[in-house]
Amino acid sequence: MSDAQPAGKRAGRVMLVLAWGAGLLLATHFFGKWEDRQANPNQQPQSVHGTDFIEVRLASGRGGHYLLDGQINGDTVTFLLDTGASAVAIPAGLADELGLKRGAPITLSTANGQSTGYRTRLNSLQLGDIQLHDVAALIAPGMDGDEVLLGMSALKQLEFTQKGGTLVLRQSTSLK
């Protein structure tokens, strides 16, 4: 009696293992994408154009936060709306990737204490079809991650309302 298996049976087991591996890989990919959409349901924010406004509607993500993908100077970033932040705040590593110039140093007061940040200006900031120009921002060395805090230096140029898990950003396009 031999311990060797017929070649066909061995090939069948190899194919079964490969099929399981492919299935796990696909499931991991699918659930990873699903989890990203749960955290940031606004990866491709839709814009509505009226006669004198542009509106972007955002769904709240996990934990009630509003995240959305947008652009700084043409590069895609993820914003986290933060009405408590006085300015748009960009993690230092991301600011370096975006090629932002560090201006005058400034003392930042955060929940983690004080740190030194740097003033900068954004040529353009885009949220869906809403476009803002020459926006004051801060480069924050103490910030972790790649999320940009969308603070009041940008939000003060917009109207915004929140109701029932939806936030509406509105830019007036009428001349005053």
C-alpha cells in the first residue's frame, strides 16, 4: 500500500486551496471597500446647481462625523468637517506631499496641548463642485493621519445646515 496520492486528487486539493485563497482575497477586498464607505460615505460628493447656488449634500459617517473627499490645489484629500477649528488644518506629512510652503510659525492650541504650526495659503480648495480660492490654512506637525480638518477659514465662505444625519454645504454664486 502506497502513501502517494494519484496526481488528479493532489491537483484537485491544490485547486481547492487556491479557490479558497482567491475567495478570501475577494472577501477582504470587498469588506475593506465597504468599511471605507461606512467611514466616509462621501467619497464622490454629488453637487446640485441652482440658479444662484451650488450645493453639496453630505451623509454622516460612522460616529456622526462628516468626511468627504475633495481637493487641495488639484490633489485629492479627505476632509473632516470641524466647525471648532478656526482654520483648515493639514497634517505636516500630507502638507509636504502636497508641496505646501510653510509660512510664519504660529502657536496652536489643541485638545492635546500647545504646539507650533505654520501658516500657509491654499490656491484652491474643492468640495464637489464648490470651489474656494486663496484659503488660509495651517500646517500642523502634531496631527496624525491624512485627514484635513475643514475649519472655519473655509466654512465661513459657505452656508451650512445639518439635519437628520445630512449636512448641506451651499455656495452662493450670485454677485453681490
